Amino acid sequence: MKTEECNKVKLAQQGDADVLAELIHEHYSFLYKYLVKVTMDPALAEDVAQDTILRCIEKIHLYDGSSSFSSWLMTMGTRIYIDQMRRKKREKNWLFKERGIRRIRWQFESRNEEWDGVLESLANLSSEHRITVLLKHYYGYTYEEIGEMLSIPSGTVKSRVATGVRQLREEMR
């Protein structure tokens, strides 16, 4: 790191807001251009860059100078982006699952069929556990048949069924 930049970082760490603003201004364009390449979305890159700058302001005291200041910003930006993508994936999966559960519940109730706690609990199982439990205990297939259907060893089927049944029992208490 350049001596001038090192001095600016030290002043920023000591609470000099003007110097911190100057540092951020000097590195923002570089950070943004990097994040555009990472995200392939200028609007998302702008959001991640802003989150990165906020994190930089909050964590400036943790910067130890072992890498360049721009590398530190890039590392934070990359981690923020990855965290956001993980969060969006979890949210998308949860929404998809919730919509499916509501749709199925509505279909049951509109036909005056009972929606009971077992179906609610089944909905809370992972798909790999739900499928094996249904095939084994609802449709009566053998472990070997399920293994062939899913292209997995029968031992894996047994494990998934056992885990799924255990989770159902815990949830139904």
C-alpha cells in the first residue's frame, strides 16, 4: 500500500470523516466496476457497492493493512454479494414452497377434503425426505424399488426414510 494511502487509512481509523470520505471517493469507481463484472447487473452492482461502503465505514477500524485498501473493499463487496445471492435463493425457495403449500391446501379445502397436520408436516420435510417417505409409507414401494426409481442405493433410501419419519414424529408431537 502506498504511504499516502496508508496515512489516510490511519487518519480514517482515528475518526477523520473527511479523510474516510476521500478514501471512499478514490476507490468507489474501481469497486463499482469490479462489482458490475461480478454481478453482470449495474443496478445490483450499485446496491452491493453502497452496502460495501457502509460496511467499510462501520469496519474501518478492522482494516489491518495486510492487503491494499481496494482489495479489502473488493473482498467485502464479494462477500456481501455472495451473502445476498444465498439469501435470495433461500427466500425464493421458501416462497415457492409456501405458495405450493397454500395452493394444495386450497385445492383440498375447495373439494371439502381434509387438510391435516400430517400434510403440513410433510410439507416441512426436504423434498428428498418427503419423496422417500411418501413412496415407502403412502404408496408401499420397497426400498429397492424406490432406489431404482430415484437412481440411488437402497441404503440411502432407508436412511432418508428413517430421517423423514423421525422428523415427522418430532414435528407431530
